[in-house]
Amino acid sequence: MFYDLLRRLSTECQNQDKGVYCLWYTVWPIIFLCSAKGLETFINNSKQLVKSFDYILLEPWLKTGLLTSKNEKWRSRRRIITPSFHDTQLLNNYMIIFNEQACILARRFDDCATQPNKTHDLYPYISACTLDIIVEAATGTNPKAQSGDEKNEFVEATVRITEILSLRSRSPWMWPPFIFDRLPIGREQKKVLKVLHGFSRKVIEERLTTFNAEQVTNGDDKKKSTRRLVFLDSLLTQMHAEKLSLDDIQEEVDTFMFEGHDTTAAALNFFCYLMGCYPDVQAKVHAEMDSIFGDDRERPCTMDDIQQMTYLDCVIKESMRILPPVPIIGREAQEDFVYCGQTIRKGTHLNIFIHGIHFDANIFPNPNKFDPERFAESSLISKERSPFAFIPFSAGSRNCIGMAERSKKHPACQYQTDKPWLDPQTHQNNGIKRPDELENEMKDPPLDEADNDILNHIHGSMIGMALGDIIGAHVEFRPREYLLQYPVTELKGGGTWGLKEGQVNCSEEGTAGNGALMRLAPVPLFFHRHPKYAVQYSGLSGLITHGDTKVYDACRYYGALIVAAVNKEPKEKLLHNNFYEEHEQWFAGKSLHPDIERIARGSYQKKEGYDKGIRGKGYIVDALEAALWAFWSDEGDFQNGVLAAVNLGDDTDTTAAIYGQLAGACYGYEKLRKDWVEQVYAKNFIECLSKWIAYEGKEWSSKQTVMPNIPYVTIQPPPEDDSASSLVQKKNLLERRASKSPTEQLNPQSNSFSKFEQLTGLNTNHRPRTNTVIDRPSNLKSGSEVQFVSTRPKSAEYHPSKQMMGQVFISNRFFSVIFVSKHLLT
Ligand code: HEM
């Protein structure tokens, strides 16, 4: 009844183009969001990730695991756990478990079929199967719920806890713990939880014993393990790395057993129900299975099979639209926001009414009709539908971690890679993920403790660059006079671009030419073990967008300083006017452009700074000088330097970002102001990227360089030995270029620009400098045939399409707030 009321209210709202209504639940107002329109801004906002108060009912069981945790704890857990869902070996092991348990379920269904005149409730069979799957996939132990022969304390406790939670969520008077704990049902919950916690603790401890024994015998190489690796093993590895404690692991294992069991059971149950209601659809699904498996009914299902189940994919989606296993989720607004024209205040309890959103007739015409074709890739409606109109797994960065897609990559990301950190790029709806979303999914590389020192400097440079950009963006293009009157003394939001604190502005590449320095750091940081390459590639990186010798040399010189700083050369050496001579080898004997050489000789060492001509302008020579002036005069303190760079005025963010790369590399991450660092947008993303730069840089060797075969930019490795003749040839070219007029030098269509192909080994299609996006060549189509293939081994192993589970094998599922929604409301 109550649930019908919610559905009716949603439909009324949608018909009036409103999308939001409020219900008073005794004394609490609860806002229901029921329109896909406007949901994106809320659900994608990284500040709006806190669950509503009712999730507290789950805490006696799940403590503060992934589902219920908040803020930094949630963020760090999500980062730690996500890789387990992309680990090929684990996924293959899960496939074995799915196949084994699915066979048992099929046999049990067969037994039912031998009694045709009896009515069978399929739910207990399905639920037992999903329980066996999730427990085995999570812990490696099978509770044998499907065998159903003997009394099983754990299985009974799992069934009972869901009943208790459901009942409590429907009975607000039982919510206060001091009442609930004194009721018979509260005491029963305690007993049931003792069984559940006892079970999870026991399996963790048993697994830990074997895990430790294997660590001792095999080192850390998990491939040598003779056991079937499961989710718990990846958590134990994190415990080994001191990122999780035993209690942390237990709350996550409990969360997964809860999350992964009941909602998957509900999804499969609803699916079977709908198949019974729509025999024509069932026949088509059957035909698709026959086309894949032929007569071989015994063969295990593979990931490749799942890729071919296109019709089944549509049917599952449509059944989750009509009967979403999680119909409502709850959040608490962390700041005011506007949704469908209504301002919703901070602190409001919100229910995202997934079921209501799925029935919006403006998006799903005739919504009560079960029509799998709505999800066919060829369907126009499917293509034009808002990504937030169908959200059975929620959306944004706090979506379901267990969600699996039949792989679909964004058309712009159709390459294969052996770099796991490049994999999680797109949403299920094909939208490209932002860094703050990606940061929860990236996996750290296997760095050793010995790498911490270098990492401190690499990370310092990357975050230093971001801090400079952030602090400077606030007042970008304000003149010096303005900054004299209103000097920047802190990291702030708003300002020129109306940014939030910690956000970076990604502007178009302008005509100024200092952008090449602003984005330089990753190049020399990557080549930190190979200074000569660091310098060469720093120069090349500038040329990608700026065809000017000064840019090339500014980047070479600054790249050399960064690489020297990362390798802990003292600041005095970096600022010494014979730095070039001291490191001449790094520059392969190629002299610097006179304007850059002047700076390398110390032109920036002017106490009076601005008054003596130091300018934070867009011209690369000015920018380089200004950044070095800030570094020279900062008295060893990043804060002094970055503020000095910003307060020069004009291109404040660029000057400060250039400064930040070098100062951060020199002083190290640990010397940066902690409260500032905390505010950096997608800080964890940058941190993880820094680790990969450190790791990949360590692994890189000039001998094994394989450059990506990208049709429109072909990069060739620099010659192993820079022979004198090639140097002379290049120098001549440089000089010839330098003698051209500035306009000609910068004109991408000019001959001089194209000659850089010979000079640098970099072939470009003369893309205009103002275009910062790498264009797709016109002859490239989007689709699976477009692949920028890395020739390194095992590249295919990381291709998500080869790894992802299809929804048909969503082995398990959770229940969550549905107590406060589905069960509460029905
Ligand atoms: C049909 C299957 C499933 C559906 C419909 C589903 C749906 C959802 C939804 C709607 C959420 C968001 C909950 C919220 O915001 O409160 C969620 C979160 C979550 N799901 Fe699933 N899920 C499914 C399967 C699974 C499986 C198999 C697992 C684990 C193996 C899993 C683990 C989780 C976890 C840990 C979260 C919390 C994520 C976080 O807050 O970061 N789910 N799921």
C-alpha cells in the first residue's frame, strides 16, 4: 500500500515535470528524488556520499564497512577493495565458483521439474545458491546451503538476520538501541550476530594461517599459491601491507556476505518470475543460449560466452528496471543543492527512489510494459536515454562495487593496455569518469619500501604542481596591482573561475606558450632514473603543442632541474649558475637557446623580484624566470614560494604550478602544508598516479621501449647513442628554426613546424596548438576494431572486456537500506 503510494506520487511528480516530493515520516521529513533530471549533479558530487541515518541499523552486524562508512574511511576502503573486482585471477576463480554452484542449482530445479503438479517456491533455492556463491567467493569456504541436508547454524542465522533487520526497519519504535536491545528480538539479534561474526572470524583466521604459511614459503608471489584465491586473500594481502587490521577485514567480509547475497537472490528471483510471465521472451533467451552452447549443456560458461549474451543482457536490465532489487537508497545532504528547481538543504534525509525513476514515462514510454528491446543497443531510445534514468546499481562513485558490465568502452578509449591503472575509465553509461571518481578504483603498483624516499619527491612534485595551480587559479589574470592590494595568503575557492576549494581549472591551451612547462613534471619524474632521457623527453613533450625552440629548451632545462631535485641534489646546486655545465651530458651537448641560457645563469636571482622585471606572464621565458625566482627566494618553504609566485599576478596559476613542480620535487611531499594538501581535488588520484610514475619509471629501460603505435602521433625512442652527426643535424635544424620569424615558428601549418619531425623523432599531423584534445583521425571509427595495441606481453589480460562478469552471473547481491525502504514500505 505504502509502496504503491510512493509510486503514485512519483508518477504525479514526473507528469508535472517536478521530480521531488516530501513525506513526513512521523516527525521526520523525508525527501524523495524521483527524476533522472538533475540527479547527476547530486549523485556525482563527491561531497554528497554520506548515507542516511537509517543505515545505522546495519552497524551491529556490518560495523562501518564499505556500505556504511563515511568520508575518508570510505574513500580509502573503496580504493583498497576495488582492485579485487578487476583482478583477472580472482575473477576467473569466481567464474569457477559460479559454474559449480549454478550446476547444483540447475540440478535442484530439475528435481522440482520432476514433480510437475507441485507448486515450488524458487526463492529458497536461489537464495541458498547465492549464499554459497558469495561466501565461497568471499572467504574460500562453502557453507553448503544448497545441499540443504543438515541443519546449518550459519545459514539459519543469515536467513534470520535479514528477517530481523527487515522487521526493525519497518518499526521505528525499535530503532533506538536502548529499546531494541531490551526486546526479545534485540536479544535474538545478538545471538544471531554471535553466530555470524563467529563464522566470519573463524574463516578469516583459518585463511590467515594458510596465507601466512604460503607467504613464508613462496614470498609474495600469489601465482605460486596452490589454493583457489578469493576476495579474502586480497584483503589479507592488504593486512600484510599494514593497510587493514583483522577487524577491518572482518567488517568487509561481513559487508560482502550481506551485500552479495540477498539482492542478487532477489534479482534472480524477479528474473525467473518475469520469465514465467513472458514465455515469448523466455523462448528468445533460450534460443540465444542454444546458439552459444549448442548441444553441449555441460560445458562451463566462460567470460567470452557472456559477451555473446546480448539479448539476455537486455532481459536482465529490463527485469531490474521493472523490479529493481534495491528500489530505494538513502543519503544525507552534506551541502545545499538544487534539484529539479527546488533547493534542498544540508542535513536533509534523502531517498533516491530508484524504482520511481525507472517508471518515468517520459523516459520509458509505457513503463509498465515488460519490453527488453528498450535496452537493445540499436534502440534509439536506449542511445538517447539519460545515464541516470536506469540505476539499479546506483550511480556515481558510491555505486555498487559488485556491479559488472558486459564490457563496453568509451569510443574514445578503445585501446588495450597492460596498465591496470588505465582500465577503470568509464561509467556503465559510457560517460568518462572524472579523477575524483577514478581515484576510488585505482590500484597501487607493487612498490617496495625502498621506493618511499623517491616517492616522497615524485609525489611532492605532482602535488606541488596541483597546489600551485589551485592557489593561482583563484586569481588568474588579476594584475599585479590587484594582488598588491589583495595579496593571496591562503588556498581559497571562487575567484576568477568560480572554482571550489581544491579544484583545478582545465583551460584551453592559449597562445602564451607557458603551458608546456606547466604540465611538464610527469615526464622528468617518469625518467627519474635516466636523466638524459628525462631531458630529451621533457623537450619533446613541449613540442607536442609548442613549436618553438625556447619552449623546447625551457622544458629541457626545467626537466633537468626536476630530475636533479628528485635525485636529491641540493637546492644550491640546482640554482647554481653552472648547472648546465655540471650536467652537460644530460643535455647531450646541445646548448640552450640564449634566452633560456640567460635564466640558467641566474637572471632570476633578483631580491626585488617584480620591481626588477620578474613577471608571471604567459610567455614561457618570463614564466620560467618567475618560477625560478620564487624557488630561489622562498627560504626553503613551499608556502612562501607558491604565494610569491601567485602574488606576481597575471598568469598566476601557471607560474605557481611551474614553481610547485620543482619546489615539491626538491622539498618532498612531507614538507607540503598538510591542510592544503588535504584540499587538493582528487588528491588520491594524483597520489596513485605518482606511485605508478615511480613504479613504471623504475621498470622502464631504454632497451625495451615500445612506443604506442598511435596512427596520428608516432613517437620514436631517442637514439641510444646520440651520435655527433645526428646532434649536429638537429642543432642545425634548431638554428634554422630559431632564425624564422616568431609567427612562422609558432604556426603549426608552417614548414618549420613540420621539420620538427626530423628534429625530434615526433611526427605530428600539425594539429593546431589551440586544440588540447587529441583528435581522432578521421579514418578511425569508434568500435571494437579500433585498438591502439601495446605490444607488451599480456596486454589482453587486462582488457576489461575479457574480465568483467556479465549481469547474468551477478552472483550475489546486497539488501541494505531496502529495509528502510522496500520492506519498510511494502
Ligand atoms: C543484482 C545485484 C546487485 C544490485 C542490484 C546491487 C545494487 C547496489 C546498490 C543500489 C548500491 C548502492 C547502495 C547505497 O547507496 O546505499 C550497492 C552498493 C554496494 N554493493 Fe551492490 N548490488 C548488487 C550486487 C552486489 C554484489 C554481488 C556485491 C559484492 C560482491 C555488492 C556489493 C556492494 C557494496 C560493497 C556496496 C557499497 C558500495 C559503497 O558504498 O562504496 N553488490 N549495490
